[in-house]
Amino acid sequence: MSGPARVGLVGARGHTGAELIRLVAAHPGLALGFVSSRELAGQRVDAHVAEFSGALRYETLDPAAVAGRGVDAVVLALPNAKGGPFVAELERAAPGTVIVDLSADRRFDDGWYYGLPELTRARYAGQRRISNPGCYATAMQLAIAPLLDDVVGPVQCFGVSGYSGAGTAPSDRNDPEKLRDNLMPYALAGHIHEREAARQLGADVEFMPHVAPHFRGIAMTVNLHLRAPVAADAVAARYRERYAGEPLVEVVDAAPWVSRIAGRHGVQIGGITVSGDGRRVVAVATLDNLLKGAATQAMQNLNLALGFGEFEGIPL
């Protein structure tokens, strides 16, 4: 490839879109080819994302226009069920384009690579259709995976997210006044990230999501019952061994804090506690829902698909 790889972004108005623009702008081998946002059309990108330099403006691009731009990769940062026409037109007119879909639309499609690299890297074989995992689902899977083979019965997951996870369309779940001094439960059974994590892990997962008054960051507490007793030091060693060499996953002793992960690109897992009989383990994972829960993970997947080192352009 001569020159930088060109990336187009569809759905650039939201919080995740802005984070992706920052990451692409800082990447030594990528250039932003276009940014499509109906609400911001005509405005300069650098007026909204200070880290971006250049005269590029937001545009309103339909599927045919996106497919006709000739970029190397397109990131779809659209709400669920909105990306289908873009995928269809890219398949028709520009089938060699890498597509990274941040919505849930393709997470249950075996024809797409499910891109949680720390767990699925071995399954990547040059696929150009990549489904980016959900933020809650990322936290759940990383917290459960080291003990997955020893789990019996359902894994209970209690998740709390900052309100940026509810997007920019006004709702009770991103209204700071309604969230003030509050913890808002929602979708307490059957949340799509519950189904996503269960499908990817091949395990029974029960997930109870909540929104809190902070802006960004997820705390996920997982409760696992085991087939046989384990010692606390052996469990901690299992987590450290599983994520040794993973620059975006840090295993810590104490339960991690959301305030310490906000704005950072990785995951912390800690507070690993074993019951007196050794058959129950509780662990806590934290991540920034806009970064490792979305934009940073998308950059890992773009790097893999475009031939860069997986962590190129990601501040470690």
C-alpha cells in the first residue's frame, strides 16, 4: 500500500465517533477519508475534535456515496439496524473494502469475524467483515474467560455504565438531572449484550445493567460458581497467566475503580475474591465504554485487517 490507508467513518456525531477520529488522526499509517454525519454536515471536523487537523468537513453520505469514495476501510458507528444498506452497497460496489461494524447487527453472524482480539485473535484469518463487540459484553467476556472451563451453572454479571453508553439521542438514561444521585436499572433480562456474551463464551450468562451519573466507564462484577474448589492464589495466577503479554489488559490486586480507567484504552481486572469453600469466585472488570468498549477495539480490528501491528496508534 502506497501512502496511508484511508478510513471512512459513518455516524460520526456520537461520542464513539469522536474517539475514533482522535485515534485515526494519531495513527502513523491511517488517514481520514471522510466523516458522515447528518447533524454536523458542512461543519469542520477540527471544530468538534481538537486533535484532528485539516480542512475536512462532515458530510451527509448515502450508501452509494460511501461505497464510491474508494477508501480502504469503512467504520459504521450507527445505531442498531441502521447499517444494513451501507453494508449491502459496499458488498455490491466495493467488496474489497474492510468494514468494521460497531452496532450489534453482525455480532450473531458467523460470516463476520467477531473482533475481541484478546479472546478471538486466533480466529482472525484476513476477514474483511468485522463485528466490533459490545462494551458490556467485552467486560463480561474478559472477566469470565480465564475460568470458563471450570464454571458450573449461570454466571451472574452486575454492570454499571456511565451515561455516555446511552448515546446522544435524549433519553432518561443519558439525562444527567434524572441520573443525579441515582442508579438506573434497565433491561434486566435478555439484554442484547447478555446474549452476545453467552453466545461467544458458550456459557449461561445472566446480566443486569445499570446506568450511573458518571459520563464514561463501566464496572462489571461477575459471580462464578465452579465445579471444584480452588485456592485464591491459584485463581489470581490463572488471570495473570491468561492475560500475560496483553498490553490492554491489566490484572490488579484490589477491585479496580471506574475513575481510574476513564480515558484509558485498556481493561483492569481485579478484586478477585474466593468464597470460604473455594467454589465461588467474584471478579471485577473496568473499562472505558467509549475506548476499549468501542473505538480502541475498532482500532485493534482495523490494524489487524489493514496489516498494521495490532496496537499501532493506540496509546499504551
